[in-house]
Amino acid sequence: MPDSAEEAILTPPTLTPRAQRILDVASELFYRRGLHAVGVDTISAESGVTKRTLYDRFGSKDAVIEAYLQQRHTVWWARMERRIAAQPDARVLALWDAHIQDAEPFDRGCAFLNAGGELPVDHPALRVIRAHKAAVRDRFVDLVTADHPDIADPDRTAEVIVLLLEGGMAHRGIDGDDHLLRRGRDEVERILSAAPA
Amino acid sequence: MPDSAEEAILTPPTLTPRAQRILDVASELFYRRGLHAVGVDTISAESGVTKRTLYDRFGSKDAVIEAYLQQRHTVWWARMERRIAAQPDARVLALWDAHIQDAEPFDRGCAFLNAGGELPVDHPALRVIRAHKAAVRDRFVDLVTADHPDIADPDRTAEVIVLLLEGGMAHRGIDGDDHLLRRGRDEVERILSAAPA
DNA sequence: CGGTAGGTATACTGATCTGTGAAGTCAAGC
DNA sequence: GCTTGACTTCACAGATCAGTATACCTACCG
């Protein structure tokens, strides 16, 4: 669970119904086609909400981008926690699987990674991406520590898992192949079942 | 080493001096700011070469993008092979380190990953990206097989290394931190020095 | 001498980009 | 009944987008 500073960064603003429609449509378009490839006119047209409303609610396209990542994190995080709770005997793998299934509908890899590659280094939305990645890492550390007390260095193990996951997501975004992602999952199972290094 | 089919995809076209200037400038801009964020006018202005020449040589911006990735692969691959040859007793790690040092000047992570996240799924340059990733994977398989005969499943091991590397590159592109990349390198050393699973 | 290749300069097209201004509709709440 | 907030319509700004047209220059090569 993210701490309060991270939570402020990761929490999307409260939205009016139309603003929510805009954000939902923008989310799908941003993920599928990329940030720069989608204009506000397109978002407006596809959502059936006026561009004027978009600017009244969000103020700028950059703010829509930021809200997009915040919402994606929040929705995904809740679903992930549900999955973890549903598999109390394999929580680390549940966290892993949450990532895979979340990216599934469009198969464009990790939304946060893709956005990060496209955004200028001083863009406000980068804080959201970093906070999201940090939150995921921390959650992995928590679960490894709690569920695998035989592992000597849970930080190290959690970070290795994060690397495998990030790599697998990135790779699938490029060639749509699950092969490496499954390979990574096997490796995680191996790591967790092994005796301390 | 890529096979001949891959080589055709990965080889950049022969270029006139001005065209090479365009490509060099475009490469830096594309990597630093992203593909969509850089226009042909900017490339032309920064390189001091007219836009007319750009279109006479390349035909379209998409072709410049494709050549950008091809050149990046070719330049990087040669440097990588040099590094591998220079460290005959640690070739897998030399291949790993080649990745890290190549991304260094701008710290925007993996150029191929970033480009892949931004390009439409049917863009011709995607073939370059996939061929590059496949070539790297294959080279890792080669080196693990040759230098670590005690490892039972070199394919599996090479793919785990690729995942760790890809993950580390992606992560550094986002927060500019080498921490996870170094963590991944440690893990690779551990994997290579361990007895067969 | 003449052709060809590589290049320059400049002006232009039509589309698309983010963002704004002005005026008006409609419903809920005080 | 009157204000306030959410929203629409539409026109428009100014910049930038990819890509093209016309005309000219220059060096090399047969």
C-alpha cells in the first residue's frame, strides 16, 4: 500500500460525469495509440463531450494525461489487491498475474512505461509513473517478506522479481508474445521455492 | 549475429553526407524527446539541411524513423561485439554492460522500447525493433551456450537475463536510477556462477 | 560540353495541434 | 426566483504538422 505522500500523487481528482467519460475514452486511446498520437479533438469527438468541457474540467491535455495515469493506477491497484486477497497461499504470484491480465485487452505492454518513454523529463505525470512503480516494488517487498521468511534478502528478491516483470511486460508490448512473460513467471516460482541463497 | 533475413531488416540504407547529418541529428532528437514530439522542420533546422533534401533522400518521416532504429542497432551492435571481444573471460557480462553504456548519454532508457510504445502496430519500423530484440536474445543464447557449458538450459537462462536487462533499462529510463540495473547485473553474475539447476 | 546527382532557398498546401472567447441551455439548491 | 455549476455550440486564434513545387546552384564525370 502506498504511503500518504505517494497516495496524493497517485489519487485521481474527483470528476463530474462528463469529465469521467472524457477520461475513460482518453485512457483507451492513450494506451492504444500513444499520448502524442491522440489529440484533444479526437478525445472530444470519441467521447461525445465538448472540447470546451474538457478544458473547463482538466485545464490542459497534460492534466488529462496525468489523470489518465492516476486513474489507471487506482483502478488497477484495487483489482490487484482483490486478486492477492483471493489467493492467500500464492500472493506474490497473484501480484505478478495482476500485471499480466491488466495489460491484456490491448496488448500494448505497460501503460506507465510507454507513457514514460514519450513524456518530457519535467512532465508532472512522470511523478505518477515513478510513484506507481515504487508502490508496486514496495508491495512485492511486503509480500516476499511476509510470505517467504526463509528468503534472506527480501528486498533483493523483490527487485529481481520486478525486473523480470518489467522486462516481460515491455517485451510483450513489442511483439505481443507471452513467451518471455511466462518464462519470467517460471523463474519467480523457482526463486520463491528455492532455499535461501 | 543476426541471420540474413534479420540483417536485411536491420541494415540502414547507404546515405549521402547530408542525409547522414540528418539521420544523426534526428537520432539524438528522437531518442531524447520521442518520435512524435520531433517534427521534420525541427530536424531540418537543427541539422542545417533543407527539408527538401530530407524528403529527396528518405521519402517520408516514417522512413527516417526506420533508418534511425536501423542505424542505432548497427552502431550499437559493432560496439557491443568489440566489447565482447575485449573481455573473452566474461562475455555475457560484456553484452550486458554494452546495453547500459549505450543508453548513457541521455538516460532515456531503451530507444527500441520507447519507439515501440509510440508506434502504431503496423508501422514498418516495428520489424526493426523486433529483429533487434531477437538478435540480442540470440546472442545471449550463443554466449551462455559457449561459455557456460555447465548450465543445463541455456535458452532459459539467456531469456531470464534478457528479462532482467530489459526491465532494468526500462526502469532507468523512468527514474534515471541505476540501482535496479546494478541489481540485475548482480543477479546475472549469481546465475552464471551457480551450478546447474 | 553536357548531363546528372546532391544540394540550396523559399514559399506554399491543407490538415491538425492545443487552447480560448462569447453566448446560451438546463437542472438543482438556497 | 435567482444563483450556481455543468455543459453545449461554434467560431477562432496561432502554431505546428507532414509533405510538395519551383527554381537555382555546383561539382563531378564521360
